[in-house]
Amino acid sequence: MDDPLQLSMLAAYFGAVLILVALMLGLAALLGQRHRAPATVHPFESGMMTVGDAYVRYPAQFYLIAMFFVIFDLEAVFIYAWAVAARETGWPGFIEVGVFVTILAAALAYLWRVGALDWTPPRSRGLRRGD
């Protein structure tokens, strides 16, 4: 990106995007509908009256499981890409994907062993294992 023409084009593109976003937000604020009814601020629950608070606190394990899912799902994409090109990669590719799957299995076993996948409360873990 040492070319001054490329830098100026990039700056012009960036400026055009900012102007377009500001224009869209400004027009939406000026021309958008305004509702002043008290029911506007209440969440719509398929015609039913809401019960309780809409903000639910999820335990930290929920986010941990979500991160594990994203990581292992991304690795499944890598394995699928290998499967598409399996004939071209030959035996070296097969050995490499075998090492990759072995590392994945070891990571999953480690997570299982340290209790990252265990959702039971700490006080009841001993009762469940028969200690």
C-alpha cells in the first residue's frame, strides 16, 4: 500500500461509507415513526402479558460451553475442508488430519477431566460421585 493513489482511494471509500451511514441514521431519525403510547416500551410476547424481568442472568458455564462449541465447530470446518481435498492431499494430508483430530480429542478429554463441562454445583459433586 505504498501507492498514494491506493491510499487516497481507500480514504475516499472510507469517507463515503461514513457519510452514507450518517445519512441513513439521520434520515431514519428524522423520518421515522414516533410512538408515544405506554405499551410501546413493553416487550411483545405473542399477545401474552409478560411475567418477570426480561434480563436473565446466565451462569458462567453457559458462556464457557458456547466458546467450546464455537471452537470445535470451527475445527469441524477445517476437517470438512480436508475431506473435500482428501484425494489431493494423499497420505500426508491424512496423517496431518489424524494428528489434528487427536489434538482435538486430547483437548476435549482435558476439558472433561478438569470439570469444565460439569454443570453440577460444587457442593453436590461429592454426593454424585459416591464420595
